[in-house]
Amino acid sequence: MGSIAITNGTLVDGAGTRRADLLIQNGVIAEVGEKLDGDTIIDADGLVVTPGFVDLQVHFREPGGEEAETIQTGSRGAALGGFTAVVVMPNTTPTIDSAAVVRQIHDLSIDALCEVVPSAAITVDRDGEALAPMAELVRSGVRMFTDDGVGVQDARMMRTALEYASGLSHLADGFEIVLAQHCEVDALAAGGAMHEGEWSSRLGMPGQPAEAEELMIARDVALARLTDGRVHFQHVTTARGVDLIRAAKAEGLKVTGEATPHYLCLDHSAVASFDTVFKVNPPLRTPADVTAIKAGLLDGTLDAIATDHAPHTRQDKERPFLDAPPGMIGVETAFAIANTELGADIEKLVELLSINPARIAGIDDRHGGPIEAGRPANLALLDLDEQWTITGAALASRSSNTPFEGRSVRGKIRHTIWNGDLVVTNGEATR
């Protein structure tokens, strides 16, 4: 591929903000300086150049659910959203619980528009009965394990998994393996279709209490203390959950947490429409919880913004509310929602969308790092002020179940560069 010069841009990374040109050659940043030239010139005047974003939680459905999404369509949406890497969840068919399925994911990702990083299940088939072959999976490159969508219900099983994972870092170049948890106690949450509270009472809808999430967070904080293991809390939704993570961090425990864009600006009142696009798991919570999630992201209690991108076919989402599957798409709109709703400066957004998630996923050797010579050229070029309106039908995903239909947002990805390849230019995917 030819060289790319990015001129007149404002660079934002962990080292701060400055004006400079970039020269990209052979997939890496060859030079950072002034008045640089290349085979392709991108004038970034008025744009911000950042490390490419990293999504810690996406569902690209392949293999097994290709009618809703494929790795190709999902990665195209991710690239259009500024992501140069995504961590795909293991709830595929078959489940990602063996090295053979990890290899299948890699094979399916050959033509993807970003790096597709497989996570793997903590337990075989995510059923909570037996540990997955974690050592084999770590040898195949897995760095994050999760029973995504169900959570490990048995405390002894979770303790065993943490103890086992803690002894596998020698297989991962010293990286401490992460167990990511969907925090939900089934005994309290089963049958609930939305948050249990004022609106579930008004609507006569079975609800999931906040305590279903908070009890598992509290349990896994205790297990992190007991085992000295690393726990990452996925899509935190409650104020008390944020408080528990804040206290655990103050204690020095190895815990991290994430929030998703929809929990920054939607609450349980949205379900009053009975539109299944607002059905998600964990459910939309109260306005007070929304405020607490924002505060947790801004003060560093929550480390990352992940999308939990969960596409579903129109037929599935058109079922009655109680029967419809939970989930929302979000890779293409995450930056715009965060930029519009969180009230954070671009330096903080880069930390939440790029630097921290790359570190948590163990891919910071190639994503989320400083913009400097010798680093892989994984970059996003952003227009912080462009106004646009979200329309599900116009998004790259094979599904259109966005909860932000018709919402006006601020901030647009203009270009995305992955391994030196211009995969998005002027807001359009190149393949």
C-alpha cells in the first residue's frame, strides 16, 4: 500500500493534545512532524486525530446468527464508528469455548475492516457447569473470558475460574487474564423484561430489580479480594453498582468496569412506548442511575465505554415485548452519543473509548497507544462538531434495532485507518 500523510490535524492521545502531521508507511506511523508528504494526503484541518477506538463487547453473531449480523457487516459498522478493534462475545453457535472455534473466528475475520478479537466462555457452552479449557484458549490468543449474557451463577465456580485464570499469565506474556462478568442473579432477574420500579408497576410489566446486578457485583468484588484475580464488570447500570466498584478500586482490587452509550441517555420510562427496541439486558434503569453512570465514567470509576452491540432481525424485534429478544446495536453511533451526552472533553473520550479498553483487552501493544513513530497505524479522525441524525436503515449493520432512531447527535467519524489501511474515508467504508 502507498504512504498516507495526515496534515494539519490535532492529535489527541495519552500524551496530551498537539498539532502535527503524520506519515504512515507499511502499516505503521513512520514520522510525526511538520510539512509531511505522502502518496495519499488527508487534510485534517478542523479534525481530531486519535488512536482507533476499541470496543470491549460486541455481538457479531457469526457463526450461527448470520441473519442478524456477520463479522463483515459488523466490522464495517465498527470501522464507520472509529473502532479499529472489537472484542466479540462467545455467545455464538457453536459457543467460543475451544481453540477450534477461536480459529474459526479468525478465519471468518480475514476480510473484516477492523481487528476482531475473540473472547471465550468461562464455562463450557456458557452453562455454568464445567470450566472451559482456559489454558488451551489462552494459548490460542484469548485474553478475556466471559459467560456473557448469563453471568456465572455459582460462586464456587467463579472462584475456581478466577484462581485458574490467575495462574495462566505465563502463557500470555505476563498479561493477567481477565474474567468479564455480566452481573445478574438469575433467581432475582428471571422473567423480568425491564427495570423493576415505577414504570414496571405502571405498565404491568415483570421487572428485574437493581439488586440482581448489585448482588453479583458485590460477590465478585469479594472473590477478586479472595483470589487476587482480575474482574471486569460489563455494562454496569446501577448507582449502587458504581459505588461498589468505586470502593473496590479504593481498596486496590483488580477490578474494572464499563458502561454502554444507551445507559448514558435512556431510562426505564422509554419502555412506556412498548417499543421492543428499548428492551435490553440489563434493562434501562432510573434517571438517578443514568446520572450515576455518567459520574462513574467521568471520575474514573468506570474505565471504558463499550457498546454491547446486539443486532436482531426485524422479525424477532417485532414480537410482543415480553417475547422479543433484548439488545440494541451501537458500534456506529457510540462516539456520537458519548460526545453528545456525557459532557466529557475529547481527551476523556479517547481514554474511555480507546486507551483504557485496549489495556483491559490486552491489545495496547497495537491499539490505544501513543501516536508516535513506530506504532501501528490504527487511528480515527473525528469531526467533533458535525451534527447528524441517526437512522437505523442508514447504518451498516445488517440489523436496524437502534434505540436512537431520529436522534440528533454531534460528532462524526471522517476517516478510520487500520494497520495503515484507509478503511473509512470521508465517512464512507472503502470496502
